[in-house]
Amino acid sequence: MKEILALIEEKQQTYSQLPLFKFLQDESIHPTKRLAWAPCAAPFIMSFSDLCKYVLRQEPTNDKIQSILNLHTYEDDSHWEWFLEDMENLGFNNSLQLNDSLRFLWSEETKASRLLTYELYKYIVQSEPIEKLVVLETIEATANILLSFTKQITDKLQLISNQEYKYFGNCHFDAENSHAAHSNDMDKFIENINISEKTRQKSIYLVERVFELFTQWT
């Protein structure tokens, strides 16, 4: 698995250079405006909970790797609550009738978030536990980059508004970097997993494909 984890890290560095992340660092733009895209990310952010609970998680299990996946999902499946709090605190919770909200969430402007969820679902359900773990590790690599930039913005916003921003701020970033599923012992276990050549090839494909999906979304 060390080769696959190294590939994820390599792709992560490339991902960090995308235009959105340069935009997030542009201090000539007001912090709130640098997060103005957040409502368009809602379909994916909200549905990630379903991916955790109903696709990645499989219980009961005697499989060590599936147990690691399950632990991840329990730590991640409620982060949407922080997102809703941030939508309120950022001033994005504008009043819309239900039909208008549905039109927005299923509009052309938000289709990338929906398609990201659907494509990830497809790859996860067609995978064995070790391959699912590769997908999840790749997703978390993209999240780490996004949150590393958004938390810089919310740190400054917090000084202005005296509000806490949990999803886009330090709360989420710290949670992602302190997973119980990423203890030192767990990391060593994952690094030392021996995989077959067939699994290696599929894992490389999954890493590349998931980064492509998140690049399109970003």
C-alpha cells in the first residue's frame, strides 16, 4: 500500500494548485465572497453522509480493513451539521420556497456536486474493502487541501464576525487530521498491507479517477 499512499500524496500536491485554491488565497477579495461557492457544494457535502452510512459502511464485519472503513464513517457521517451551521453564520441561509430550493440543488449550476456523489457511489459499490479504503483515503486527501485553505479564511472571518465556522474552519480541519482510524498504529497497518498486482492496478486507477472527479468538481 505504500506505493498507493505515495501516489495519493503526489496527486494531492497537484490538486492543491487548482485555480479555486489560488482564488481562496486572494486577500483582495472579502473573505465571505471567497466562500460564496459553498451553497453549490451542498449536494455533495450533504450526500457524503449517505455514502458513509449506506455505501462505505458494512456491518457486521470480521474484516479488519472494513472495520477501519466503518470507524472512518462514524467519524465523518455527521459533518453536514457543521456545514448547515456555517451556511447560517456566513449569511447564505436565505429564505427560499421549497420548489426554488429544489430547482437550485438540481440545477445545471450544481450538477458537478451531484455527479461527484453518483460517480463515487459507482466506484465504491464495485470495490473490495481495500479498494474502498483507497477511495476514502483519496477523498480525504482532497478534503485536507480544501480545508487547509478555507480555515485561513474563516480564521479572519471569525475576527470580524465573532462567529465560529465549524465546517470550513479549524473544527473540521482538526477532526480530519485526528481520526482514530489514523492513529500511528493504524497508519502503519495500512502502509504495510500487501496487495495483489490486480488490486494494485485497480487502486492506481481509483486514485487517478477520484482526483479527476474532484478536479472537475473544484
